[in-house]
Amino acid sequence: MTDTGTGPGTTPGPAPDAGAGARQSDVAVYGATGFVGGLVARHLARSAPEGTRVALAGRSRAKLEAVRESLGERARGWPLFTADAADRSALRELAESARVVVTTVGPYAEYGRTLVEVCAQAGTDYVDLCGEALFVRESIDAHHATAAATGARIVHACGFDSIPSDLNVHLLHERVRADGSGELADTTSVLTAVRGGVSGGTVDSLRRQIDHMKRDREARRLVADPYSLSPDRAAEPELGRQSDLLLTRAAAADLPLRGVLAPFAMAPFNTRVVRRSSALRGHAYGARFRYREAMRVGPPSLSPLVAVGTAGVLGALVTGLALRPVRPLLDRVLPDPGDGPDERTREQGHFTFDTFAVTTDGTRYTARFRAQGDPGYAATAVMLGESALALVRDRYALPEYGGGVLTPATGLGDALVRRLRAAGMTLAVRAY
């Protein structure tokens, strides 16, 4: 059900590009009353170009009104749309009313299936924060063909997971190709600096994926497969074991870093997104492209101990969430979905993600993605909001893949790179 709003901004003028048709809004933020959804709405209220038509959507009209009121004059006339995740007809109406739907309503395996389906059917672009490999695989199998036919770009993983990973490798590929330096071979991304909290939504998604894996042998097989998100598993190269969550000595991995690197918790998801990007581009990154992720911890002299401790904590967390007697204890201390840090903490956060690559002719490159703001909240809200704006404002600058279940690199590409740079983030590539 829609409320078109009153007051200034109710009739914002024509759509920014051709193709808007009779759609009521350019961007609809579904989950606007939640913590991250509210941050996305705030970013759009501050940064969306004049004339961009934004709607707020969620379950509670009263809460939506409160959010709209908190966003100031620019949002005063934004339409409100009430829809429950279980109400197919309301979600279909939402999809048909917007050019792009942004959703922060997760875990997506529980609350996201219908919205992806109706967006694919309606030819409506869609972006989310999903870090759930099993859900993305289901989305590909169920909706890629439909979205390709309607032209809908379904782009999962448009936050800290997995934009830095995917765009760093995308930029490396573009630079290597421009330099004529062969193809990408051994490529490693390292979270070299970070300050921020753990997202309650991420923890809840992990919890539910573990439950799924306990029930379903096929789910366990998919999660373990490094090419689980591939469009054609049989076409993937045989490059030997590609494991995640391993301790890595930087020197042994031939990286220009010191010490021991710890496992990175989101590597099992990010690596599969990056490999899907390569496959969707016809394996353009190269037949010898091997990709992994890790995290730098502590000063080099202490990194062996800190890395082992980090690996132990990650292992204990996964094991504890899988054990029925232990989970209630963990639930008491882990952040809840929908919670988040205060504004000062969000703004003081930051992260730096460095990707190191060796090409087939031996040239070495590094890409850096650096952003101010808590990775899972402030920075993620900017990345998600700018992803939606790229689909609306930069339509003719998008990669030429048409519709389908895509990745940030293949669905948004350089259009998103330019937007994130303009928003103050660093995305740079150099040979070394």
C-alpha cells in the first residue's frame, strides 16, 4: 500500500534517464525502518542528485513516517510503502512501482526470496547486502533466466561484502588488459587495516546458514565448492585446492607484507563472488586466475600469535553456533540483528583492503580500496546507496551484460567505481 506523500518534493519532476516509464519512484529502500536501512535512507537524503525519486518501504507505516521525519526537508515528500516480507502481492506492487529496489531485510534466505522473484519478473533492478552463498546460488538457479529476459539487474553483495573484493579485482583486470601485461594469475586480497564492529545481521545470516548445512548434505557440498556461484561449474579451470580460512605467512605467499596473515571471515563468500565475476565475463581474468583472501593482524612480531588466536576464535564461533548446548550462550553475547553502533563509533571506523596480483608475464600490481566509516554500517550504507544510484543515474555507463543475477563488478562496474570515488572512497591501482 502506497502513500504518495504531501508537501514539497511530492512531484520531483521527470525521471533522471529515459526508461523510467510510469514507475512511481527511482529507488525504493525496503527495510528503511531497520538500522542499516535507515542509514541508507539517510545517505540518499544527503547525497542523491536532485530529482531522484526515493520511496521508503517497510512493515510499519508509523515507523516509516518517523524515519521520513528524521531525514529532513529533502525527504519530506518521499512516498511510503507498507509491505511485509511474506506478502507477495504487496512486494509485487513495490517492485512494479520502482526502478530499483534496495533491500536490507535479511537474513535473505528467510525474508528475501519473494522480493528477488517479483523484481526479476517486473524488470526491476535490485541490490542487497547479502553475504549468504546458499541464497545467492538459489537466486541464480531460480531467477537468472527470468531477469535476463526482463532486463532486471539482480545484484547481490553490494556492501562490505563483496564490493571491495569484487571491484579491486575488476580494476586490476582492466589495468592489466590496458597495459598488455597478460592475464591475472595468483591474486590475494588482504584486509590490511580495519576499525569497526561485528554486524548482528551478518552473525544471524551465519547462524541460519549453519542450520541449513546441518540439515542438507548438498548445502554442505555447495559451501565447500570454490566455484559454487559459477554460471557453469563444468567450464571452470582445474587449479588444484583453493581453500579459505587458512593461516598464511605473507613471505611464503609472495606478498609485500610481513608476518602471518589470519583467516578473513568473509573470504568463503567474497572469493566465490569474484570467481563468478570472472566466469560471467567469459573467464576474462585468466585461465590461471587463483584468488584468496586473508587479514593482517597485529605487528609482524606478534602476528603469529594473533593470527592463530583469530583462527581459533573463528573456528570456535562456527563450532559453537552448530552445537545446540552452546548456541544459547553465544546468543547472549553476540550482537542482535537490527542493532548497531552509535554515530560517533560509525564515523570513526574505517577499512583498507589491498589486493596483490601477479600476471602471467610476471608483472605485479596492487589495488587499494579504502573507506572511512564502520565497514558494516556507515561505509556499507554508502556502498549500497551508491549502487542503487548507479543503476538509476548511470544507466548507459553500466557494463553491457543486460539483466540477470550479476555481481557488483558485472552489474555495476566502472559506474560504481566513479560514484564511490566521488563519495570519498579510495579505489586505485598501481604496478609495483
